[in-house]
Amino acid sequence: MRNSHYLKHISLDTFKNRKIKLKGNSKDENWFALLQLYILSQLDCLSISDITQTDIRNILVSI
């Protein structure tokens, strides 16, 4: 069993659960790729409880 409190795992599980609903809509299918590129690349190894507002602000400023 993997650590489900990490952002990487939660986001992947969410994507898998929503994938069926997103099928056929290429715009919506790209949301996970963008999440990986901009957010998970910097925060994927952190536990949800360790992510701060400053972490999120720093990522959003860089986009």
C-alpha cells in the first residue's frame, strides 16, 4: 500500500477516478499533464500536510 497522503498519489488517484468522465474531451484530458508539469514537479514528494500557502504562491507566481 502506498502513502496516500502525498500529493503525487492523491492527484494520480483522482485522475484515475475522473478519467472516464474526461474521455473524449481533449481539453479536459490535458489537466493532469499541466498539473504534473507545474505543480507535481515541485510538490509531488511532499505530504499534503507539509504544503504551505507559500509553496502554492511560489508555484503560481512562476506560471
